[in-house]
Amino acid sequence: MSIAPRAGHDHVAPTFAAASARTPLLLTGLLSLLLLAVSLALGPDGFGLPDATAAARLILVEIRLPRAILAFLVGGALGLSGAVLQGYLRNPLAEPGLLGVSGGASLGAVIAIHTGAAGLFALALPLGGLAGAGIATLAVVLLAGERSQPVTLILAGVAISSLAAALTALALNLAPNPFASVEILYWMMGSLTDRSLEHVWIAAPLIALGAALLHSTGADLDALTLGEDAAANLGVDHERLRHRIVAGVALAVGAATAVTGAIGFVGLVVPHLLRPLAGYEPRRLLLPSFFGGAALVLAADIGVRLVSPAGDIKLGVVTALIGAPFFLWLVIAMRREGTA
Amino acid sequence: MSAAPVIRLAAEAVTVRIGTRDIVRDVSLEVKAGEIVAVIGANGAGKSTLLKVLAGLAPPALGRVLIEGDDAAALERRILARRLAYLPQERTLSWPMRVVSVVALGRLPYHDQPAAFTEQDYRAVHAALTAMDLTHLADRKSNRLSGGELARVLLARTLAQEAPVLIADEPTAGLDMAHVLKFFEHLAARAAQGAAIVVAVHDLSLALRFCQRALLLSDTRVLACGPSHDVITQDNIAQAFGVTALVTRLDDLPVVLPARTLT
């Protein structure tokens, strides 16, 4: 919805109309829905929906649907979390992994593989990941303490991330057999292969709840643009804001990492790319970042399936391959901006 | 004859502490509707810290702050935000948002999102842009502004808040002389409409001209508080700033001219 120009305030009305334009939201929303449809239609023999046989329906519902939905939700969770954290920390280099949540989730899943629990029942992996994400979040919150500044929160997140990474390396080091090592390595690369509807049922409610919490921070993030004191003067409760962000990121990113493994760069690149379109306003960046993240992960997954139908190339590898050149381009763009 | 003007902001025996160090001790102050009060003092005298406490952003160690009769510490944040606008000293803007969007942030205490803006919100934003001479810059990205222009944009945000109490920490630092005058004239107009205003300023001539009262901080305490011309005197300036100054009038305007430092 855009704001109609009002008579009598010639200068303000048209500029507001421009500010409230929903172009980025429409753009990313349509793109992600389109890619969702492509993902559903893409089979091992190219595009096309399977015929009406029972087996074909089963393929669609049991194999392609969970994959497409998870790509959408995981990408959305990462994009939105990145946008919220960048707004909260007022730093364009913040990313969803900062709070230690994804590191914790990875460690939990790796432990599930290491102990063999993953071999006993399929859902041990995502459940282990969720437990890891929960424990890591708790540790970060306790470490940062009450009334902590954003910087303290990030330091605590970095500390817990490093610890989780060290323990993950230890688990890999002590892997009981080469197969477990390979399985751990592959899982850490992030993938959507062979995910079932159960994975969707585990992740979807948590991601939805986390996304709702994160989306509710929009007005506060806008106010924070003016600095913490001015934001407080505009009615921002810094404590409440921090709680919502930590809980939101823990739920959304924790659940996402638990079902797909760590998928890098999405939460960093997507908000960055969309920010100019959103007029650099943190609130207007949130929903587009959700859909933009969804679109990026769907596109990367479609690319993976086209290039290597056997699933040899992992999704996380592809997003990293997209992400790194993006940063090269960013550096060049910034240098140009600086000399202009 | 109407009743006595309402007291909009009151500090009752306020002591501000950071850690165990007293920053300011025992400040009592009442700011009535229609008044502009200058908070003056040397660098590090505690002006900014005191203003933050007066704005309800930090609780005082002792005493209390009343905003329109209610204890600031107990007021709901949104309610407080509608009663009091505060301009911090540091001019930060994290993202290069457009000028009009920055000013519109001043309406956040009234609406959670711009989509809910009413006629009154547009009027407030427009009035703030006009007052700070920014209408021609409304669409400009804020990283394309000069330092003084940015200062005016951030000021306009507090004006758009349309709160009956305004607390501004060195609002005119970095502004050219025309905009300094314009700003204080706008403050005077606001006060005439019933606002209560507290500003930290270093320009004592302006304080004498536009502020009815002044609070002079020195060495963690209130050195003087009262009508500006009783506070801003040669003796007090010497004591608080260590400077001999000429306090006089030129063309019927008050002038304070620092002469030399005392050693």
C-alpha cells in the first residue's frame, strides 16, 4: 500500500509516496514464488510436473515439496535474520551466525552423527541441531549478561561460535570411522537433499515464530538509526528489543541450520543487496530480505540440482561460491564510491 | 488573568552518578510552560549527563525527575516519548536514509509505521522540515548532506515529535549563524505556544538573549541557577570557566565576549 499524496503539503506528500513504495517487497516476493514453482517442477529429467499416477504424486509431495518449502523457509530465515542483525548492530557486515546459534546447531548435529544417533533414527540430526542451537543461545545470553550492549552480545556470540567450531573439529578429529567423517563434512556443507516432510514439520513452526518476532522489531530498528539514546527517547525499550532479537534469531536460524546445515553468505549478502532498494530504512528491508533470502536459496538449490542431479555438489558450497565474488564486487564498488 | 503556567519538567534534588563518582550533585530545577532554560558549564561539567537524566533516559542516583507531574522512571516509554523530545549531542545516523524519512522518525511515538500516518503526522513532519529550512533537501540521501545540514535534519526529528518538553544537547554546534538564529527563534516560538525547553549551550550571548533562565554547572554542583542575567555574570564565568569575560549589551543585544584565560 502506498500513501496517496495529500493536498496542502506539497513537499512532504510525494516524497512519502516514494518512501513507502513496495517495489522491493513485490520484486522479491514474486521472484521467490516463481522460484518455488520452478523448484517444484524440476525433476531429474528436466522440468515438468509428474503425471497423475500415485507414484508421481508421491514424488511431488514427499520429495520435491519438502525440498522447495525448506529452501524457501531456510533462505527466508537467514535473509531476515541478517537484515535484523545488521539493523540492530548498525553494521552492514553483521550476519546470522554472529550470535553463535548456527555454530551451536552445527555442533549438535555433528554430535548426533558422531555418536551414531543419526543412524538410529532420521530425525536425530535436526533434533540434535535444535538442542545445540538452544544451548548455544543460552550460553551467549548468560555470558553477555543482563542489560548488555550489542557489542557485548556479539563478543559472547563470537566466543561461543569459536568454542562450537573447536568442538566440531574435535568431533571430526575423533570420528569413529571414515564414513562418519565424510558424513560430518558433507553435513557441514549444508544441503537440502533427501529432506522429508518431517523436517518441514520440525522447522516450519519454529522459523515462523522466529520470523514473526524478528519482523516485529522493524520500528525499533528504524529508531536505532539515530543512535541508542535517541532511539530510547522515541520509545524503544532496548532490553525488550534485545530479547526479541536473540529469541527470534535463535528460533529461525537454529531451526534452519538444524535441518539443512550451515548455509553461508545468504544472511549477509541479501540485506546488503536490497538495502538501497529499501531506501536504507531498516524496517523496509525486513520482508524483502526474507523473500530475497528465500529466492537466493531456492535459486542456488535449483542450480545445484541442474548441475549435479546426483547431489554431489552441496548447497552451502554454491552459496559461498556466489557470496565470495559478491564481496569482491562490493570492494570494487566501495572503492569507486570513495574516489567519486 | 490566567493561572500560573504549568510546570512541565521538574528535577527534585537530583544526583547523577556514574559508577561511584558523582557527576552532578543535588540539582533542583523547575521548567514551566513557555520557558527556555540554558544549561551551561565547562567541558566535562556534567551537562550532557544531566540532560540525559532530565530526559528520563537514565535514572538519577538520588532524587527524581518529574515530566508533566509524573515520575519519569515510572512512565511508559511511548507516553514519555510523546511528552519529551531529546536531541543527543552526537550526530549519528547509521544509514543514509532520506531526509524526510529521518524526520518522520519523530512520529514513531504516535504510529508504529508510516503507513498509518494521519494528516497530523504529515503536518508535523512538514512543519519540522520548514522550521529547519530543509524542504528543498527532503528527498536527499542523508550521506549527501554537510555536517550542519545533518545537524538540522536531526533537530527537525525532535521538532516533528511535537512534544511539550524539548531537551537539546548543544543543538546549534556546527550550524551557520543564520541557522543558529533560526533555530533559537523557532524555540522561542515553541515556548510561546507553551513548550518547556532545556538546552545545553556554549554561546552565552545566545543564552542571555533567548533563555529566560540558566543553570550553571561547575565542579559537580550547581554554581548558580536563576534568571539568565543573574547567572551569566563576570564573576560566575570566571569561576566556572576560568576566563575573564566582557558581559555587556550592544545595540540592545546581550553580548558575552571571552577576553583571556585566568591562570
